[in-house]
Amino acid sequence: MKLAVCLLAAAACVAQAQGLKFPPSLDKLADKAEEVVDVTLDPATLGLASKFLGNHSPEEAKAKKVVEGLKGIYVRSYKFAKEGEYSEADVEAVRAQMKGPGWNCIVKVRSHKDKKNADVCFITQDGKITGLGVVSAEPKELTLVSISGFIDPEQLQMLEGQFGIPKGNYKVEIEKKKHADKDKEDKPE
């Protein structure tokens, strides 16, 4: 779960207006799980949330600006008493979406020893990040995050600790990936 918690901070956006589609089979996992986190903030809910954020402090004003650019925040996290409670097909259904056109993965972790796997991917449109998805799969835990809408990497830190998104340093990883991609484009072949 520690890996999942760290990776959640990277989830400050996701592709297309709807973001990633979570498979319907995830709804059944809640009955098997000891602990469930289910965050669903659609455009209407985010609009309402932004109204509660005022301009009382610079941090609050910045957070409000970030939220206004989002279209949705969706988190599904399940903690199980024993291994094998979720299907690899559930995980692959989400990962496959992050392999589509426009997606760039900045973190891929595969541990054969611990059976801990994680992916953090973002999608861009017209040179701007329009979304980011996170999958963290451990033997007894599964966490999926989809946040849609435009957000500047500089603003990622404003969402850390908000809406169930833990703190992390993913802005650095996204910037590294963007610069690496730009360097590839600038090099003549």
C-alpha cells in the first residue's frame, strides 16, 4: 500500500474527458475487501468543491484554480485479507487503456519477488498534460486512480493531500519525461 499511496499523488489528471474506464467487475471487489476507498468526484461535484475553496489564502486560491481545470477524480482502492481476491484481468483492463495513443508511462514497477506492480502514465494533447492514470497492484491490495482534465505539472503539488490523493513528488518525474521526449524530437536522425 505504501507504493500505492505514493503513486496516488501522481494522479492529477487522465485522458479524454471521461478518464480511464474502470471495469464493472471492480464493483464486486468491495464485498471481498477488508478496506475500501471509493472516491468519485465528477464535474458537478468538483464544481461544488471548488465553491468551498475560497481565496482566504494563497494556497486555497491555487487549489481552487487547479480544481476548476479538472473534469473528474476517481479512486478505487481495495485491501484484502488474503491474496487472489482480484483478477489480473481487472488490472489489465485499465493498463491496456494506458497503452493507447498519446500515453506516456513515467513509472513502471514490476517486482517478481514481492509481486508488487505499479504504473503511472500521463496523456497529452497539444503539448499539454490532459490526464494521468495510476495502477498499483500488490498481492493483497489494488489501487486504481483516474483524474481527468488539464493540469500543469507545477500545479500537481496543489492536489497532494486533497481528495484522497497522498503527498509525493511526481511533478519531477513528469518534467523529466517531458524533457526526454522533447530531446528525442529535437535530435536529427
